[in-house]
Amino acid sequence: MTSRSCTILIGALLVLSAAPASAQTPADPGAAANVRQSGQYERALHSNSSFRAQRIKKECGPINDPQLHQQCVDSFQSEGAPSSTKHRQQ
């Protein structure tokens, strides 16, 4: 067997042997923590009116355009859906 053939064979074996190891890698713990934190944020946003008011002030306060400001405020309504559709463009 030539050295080139040996190199190709060894490379192929390395690739094949690495595939099962990467398939067994556990899920990203950072992603799971992000999902948990997002759920906590959503629960706080919907259950704590003071927290919701603080977030509205922080995120919507700097918006000067009245229509965009109202759309921002509407986006904080329960279940994340705007309370009215009069500001939506069809």
C-alpha cells in the first residue's frame, strides 16, 4: 500500500470514528439555561404588573413616535399579543 493510500485510509477511519463521539455530546447547557430564564421572564412579565410597567418604561419610553410607542406598549399585553389591532397595518 502506498503512503498516499495509507493516509487516505487513516483519514477516513478517523472521520468515521469521530462521528459517534460527536453524536453523544450532551445538549448545550447554556441553551437550556436560556430557555429557563426566558420562561421566568415571561412569567414575571405576565404576573407582576410593577415589573411589566418597569419594562414598558425602559423599552418603550425612548420611542418618540406616538404610533410606534403605542405598538411597543401593546406588545407587552398578556400573552404577548397587542390589545388592539387599530395600529396594525394590514
